[in-house]
Amino acid sequence: MINLSEVFPCCRALLGVKVWQRILDNAGDGLEPTDFPAVLNDLGEPGVSPFLPGLAHIELAGFQAQTADPIPEATDKPMLNPTLQIIPVVWTNLVNLLTRSKRRDLARVKPGNEYILVWREPATGRVRVQAAESCDLLAIKINVEELDPNDVARESSVPAGKIDAIMREAAWKGLVLSPPSALRREAFVPGQDENKSVADVFTLQWHLTQQCDLNCRHCYDRTNRAAFPFDRALSLLDELGSFCRSRFVRGQVSLTGGNPLLYPHFFELYRAAAERELMIAILGNAVERADMERIVAIRMPVYYQVSLEGLESHNDGIRGADNYRRTVDFLRMLTEMGVPNMVMLTLTRHNMDQVIPLAAELEGITGGMAFNRLALFGEGAALELPTPIEYRIFLEEYVRSIESHTVLGLKDNLLNTVLERSGKELFGGCAGYGCGAAFNFVSILSDGEVHACRKFPSPIGNIITDSLENIYLSDAAGRYRSGSSACAGCHLNAVCRGCPAITASLGLDPFCERDPYCFRNPS
């Protein structure tokens, strides 16, 4: 027989030992936990506070949630947590009594209608109890009645992204069980961490305009492309929301250019993305404080990325006079404003020896610094890459330097070859899942061309004349997503695959040849 003291510990404490025992004696043998709230409700005697029946219902729900059957580990569509109960009560602030029952907590219990949610968290197995918020109830309603989030958004006159955010929050709490991400690698190598093959965010690297206030010597595209049409930009934000919703992932736009702030509708687009609850990053140049304050007033970006190409003299020779000072001052400003920020460096043979010294100068100024190897396209083709041997030596020094330079970040996939040899923990690779080209991101150019990766010509469609869904599912995108056949079977496949842009820029076939800088035996 179930010990009622274990089911209703708070009620027992508030009643006191004598009243508790008298209630049990009067009820007689065989009193079931499900009957106890009704027993309290029928008593109406001194020592039994009128709110106790409601509290007993909550405690009973908690016991039932704790002892319920295991929660399904996988589901093919969103579903309510089967342990969830919604308890209507006519008293407010009862939840606080479950963890403490001091006099001030008792004084806060007042007549009033509330819905109390009780459920067991899928991840931890912990029972949660809280007063329902309107967003919780809406998420439950959408799920129970199988409503279309787009219809709910239209009826509520809010962007669909607002409803997506409500559903994500409900899934995060465990009220709703969400299917796993449908963004997963088609091929999986045994022995790998499967989580490295499943993405939970999909990103549009969006080049809004070709206009730029710099004239960098390694620019990979100076073609005269039109700015992205604003009407299509708004509909594309909605497409991205639908694309991500159908795959149970979050959406991000990384706004870049050229200089994205030179796009004539930048702030309108930024606000529209924020209203749709998309994550927003900016990959651009230093701008005025007033521009940053305007951006932050709309929504704090997930990060603002700028570029430096080495120490001051070398950087300014690549990016223009006084660029280094302006960029470092801008980074200081971003850090002071609380805006997450980072530096990206394009690695060549001529700045390779400046990476670690630059990291030392940037300590405390920026949140992170990483590098990409130069792909020999556009004006960058006139510059020079290190030799494979030089590059391997550099990677080994870089990994050693991470311990003493906290600003250094991991991005180039081939760093995993060094980490593996050193017995260190691997990281996710360039895009979090090795090469993410046409997997967890695509690049959209200002004239609508869509590429698997912006670092090299990798066309997979045009977003002006086609949909994101069709482009992503195209054969062209699938080829880039599959990566090079030369890397198939490699145990680093999920977190590496080399860099197809480098492979292509050196005249090799990125679909069947591997990154010539890779020094690992793929078997």
C-alpha cells in the first residue's frame, strides 16, 4: 500500500501530526492517494486550510509524474509530454509551499484562479511544478489541437517566428517532446560520435550587397552584382522559418557583404529577422557607435565578426591604411557594449607567423580569434599559400599556443588532425560538423545566386527564381553535402572533410580528391 506521507509531504507538514493522523483514522483503511484531495475538501474543519485540497492535487500530480512510465526517447512529430498534468486551482502562489512553508509564503496564498503544470523532465527525470504562463498554455493548445503554427501566427497578428519561439521554449522545458533534428549527415562512419553528424541550427550566410568601404587585396569577388531585392528578402526570412520548422532546428542569418550595413534596407531587414525570432550574426567592418546602438536596440546579435590580416603594418597593407587601429578600437567598443565579437583572419604564407603575436595583442579586446586558409580565387589568387609542410608546423604551434592564448579559437578542419595526434579532444570543425557546405549552411549572394560555400564557386541554385527548400534538396547541393569520396570512411569525417574551397582553388576536384594539406591516413 502506498504511504500517503510520501505522496503528500507538504500537506502533512501544514496539517500537523495530530490533524493528519485524525484524518487518516476517520478515512479508514484503503484510502487511496487519488481520494485524498476530495477527503480534504469535504472536511471543512479547523486546522484544514481551504487551499489544502488544491495543494494535495498538485502533490498527487507530482507523485504520478515521478512514477509514470518512461518517457519516449524518440518521436516523429511534436507531442505532449505524457507525464504532463494541468491542475486548475482557485488559489494563487501554492507552488512556493512545495519547497518552503514559512509564514510569509502562507500569507501570499490568496484566492484566485491559476493553472499549475506538473511534469517530469525528459532529460533529467526531475519533476517540475510551476504556474502556467500564457505561452505554455498556447504551446499545449497548439500541440493538443494539432494547429498549424502559421495559422496561429496569422490569427494572433504576430510573425510565425514568435510561435516557433514559444514551441521551442515548451520543448526546452520538456512540456512538449520534439523530434530530433532532421539535419543529419546521410552517411555515418561507425565509431564516430553521432551527435557530430546532427545539426541543430541552419544558417544563411547572406551577402546583402557587394558595396564595401574597403578594397582588400585578397577579395574573392569584385563583380558588380545588384543588391538583394528587399521584397524577396522578407519572403526569404519566412521561407527560412518554415524550412527550419520542418526540420526541428533553429534558423540563423549571418548578414554580410561587402559591408552589410551599406545595404539600403539593412535595419529594416535586421528588425524583420528579429521579429521572426531568428538568430542574427553580422560579418562586417567597423561601424559607428550610433549604428551599433541602433542594432542592439532591435536585438543583440549573437556575434559581430570583423577581419584582421595580421599585425598593424601587414593588415593595413591588405585592408587599407589605418584599418588596424579602427578595427581594434571597434572591437574595444563592442566588448564595452557587451556585444559578442570575434576576429577572422585569412591565412596566407605571408601572415602565418603573425597569427600568434596578433592573438597576444587581442587578448582582453575581443572574445575570440580564428583563421581560414586563403582560397585562391578572385584577387586572392595573386597571393600565396604556405606549403603543406609549413602549414602542418603552423597547426602544431597553433594548438600548443591555445593553452596560453585564450583568445585563439578552433575553426580550420585540419586542426582536428593535430588534436587527434596529440590525444586532445576533437572540436566540431569549420561549421560545427566538419565542412558544413550545403549541410547546415548555404551562402546567398546579393543577386540571388546560392552557393554551397562562399569561399569558392559552388553554385547550387538561385533564390530569386527558386525556393530554399528546392535548392537544398537539389542534386547539386547533395553533391557538396556528401563531400569528397576521398574522405569517405575516415574517422574524422564528421568533424573534418578538409576544405573543398582550398582543394578546388588548387585545381583539384573537391568531389573525389582530398584537401592536399591533409596529412592524415584516411583509413
